[in-house]
Amino acid sequence: MKTTYVIALIAAISAVSIGAISMNGFTVPLAIASNQESGTMMGHVEYIVHDADGNIKSYVQGDNMVVNRGDDCSIAYMFQPTSATGGADVCTNFNPAGFHFIGIGNGTITVDAADTTLLDGGATTVASSGVGGLMSVRWDNNTAATASSNGGTVVIATESPFTFSTSGAATNATTVTAAGLFDNRCSAQSTTTGVCTANSGVMNMFSAQSISVAVSDGDSLSVTWTITVGSAA
């Protein structure tokens, strides 16, 4: 069954399917994006953009990639090795709170297994309205899990959505190009724009996904991340 699923998924990716769905009488664009991911830990992400009146503007969903650091932190947390062969601790500064933090970015990024931030090939993870990188982070303090009977899941969601504005000092309307699941938030965040203004660098990224979601004045973006451990197939 898993082989059939993978073949179907590859076919869907090749076709680059973009259609439309109807919700409550409104037709909204539907985009499906997928990336290769870990065989034992799989993540699926859903994005819903509402306008200022609460109407759904777009809905995007797809599978993420579990990056190397995510695998390393899982090893470090579950088995607590003191070091990796020939190197340092396999997960530096891991936050015991876990990967409860969803971050979005507007940098230029093609997600691959070696990525540790949302800015591909860059040193900084901080972004303003005009600089690509990590824009903002939301913490889910109430994650929900289901016990495994050959594939357990945990759901991480934005308890309050990301909001965007072009009014006054708040100029963070942009195109969201990536999302990541982290074990910490940026160290400083603007109270007017919600954009990260400083980052200590102590953030491990478990998984990420490249997307393209345009947001404008008054929009809000909700993100839901579902991680499956094991296989129910």
C-alpha cells in the first residue's frame, strides 16, 4: 500500500496539480506542494489565508521535508548520545519544550535536507518586510497527539494566526515562500509588524516546506502541521 501511495504522490507532483475547491459557497484556489521526507517521520502542512472580513482567500497543503537536524534532534532527545562519530553533539542547544514553534519566511529557498534555517544558503534567519528570511514564529502550547497503532500523529497549529498589514509602521504584506517547524522562537519580535528583528541563532529546525502564498493588507494565515511517526499504511 505504501508503494502505491508513493507512486501516486510522485505522479501528483509531476502533474503539478493546481485546481479549485469550494468552501461555504466560495471557490478558493487549491495548491498541493510536496517534498521528499523521512521514511519514519512524515509531516503534512496545511495553510489557510483569510482576508480582513474572514473569508477564505486560499488553501494550500502538502508534505514537508524532515531535515537532517530534525533527525539528529530526534536521536539526541530519544537516545541522549553524548556526541556523534567524529563530531560534536548531534543536536546543539535542543529546547526541552520540543518542536512546538511554527515559523514562516519570505526568503528565496529550495528546501533540502541540509537546511537549518528558512533562508537557503544564508547566515541570517531574521527578516524585515524587504529582506528574505524568517519573518515570524508562533508557539503552540497545546499540541495534540494520538497513540500509535502502527502510525501515531501529533498536531502543531498556530493558536493565533500570522497577521499582515500595510498600515503605518506595519509593512509586512509579502509572499510567504517557506515554513519551518522549530524548537524555539526568534529572540526579538516587532510589536507592530510581528516580524523577527533579532535571533540568537539557538533554533533547531525539524522540518520545512517551500510554498508560495501571497498575503496582503488585513490578511491572516493559519498553519497546521501534522507529524506522523511510523506508518499506518
